[in-house]
Amino acid sequence: MENKPVIKQYDENLWSDLHDSLTMPIEPTLSLLEALHFRLTYIMNSLSEKDLEKKFIHPENRNEFALKEIIATYPWRGNHHLPHVTELKKRDNW
């Protein structure tokens, strides 16, 4: 196992401009996201204290983060981004 791996960065704007993101119904994506969150929650609940101390390096700023730091921010990020989705949904009459 790598010690402090550098995680993979991606360009969110390029991702959102893909053909499927622009043309297909949102429901399959929401289903995938729900399944992903279920799986991540299951995995996170199984981590030991030692696992939670493991670190990785973010490529954008080269900062080190412990898994427990990122897990602690996960609910905030979801709650922060949810209004973006719900407002877009209302605007576009989904």
C-alpha cells in the first residue's frame, strides 16, 4: 500500500460538458450518486482509527490530508452542493 499517495485530480468543468451530462435524463446519475453514497458510508463506517489517520496528498496544492479530515467535511460538501442541484432542477422544470 502506498504511503501518502497523490490523489487524481480532474477538471470538473470538462466533466460537466460531456455529451451524456448535457443530454441524458438526470435520474440515472442520481441513482448512481445514491448508490455511491451508500457504499462510501458503508466503507467509512468500517475504517479503524489507524485507517482514519492515513494520509494522502492533494495534487492541486500538494497539501496532506488525513482520511478523517476529509470524511468530516463530506456531509458539509453534500449539504453545500444540494441546493445547487435543487435550484437547477426547479429552474429547468425537472
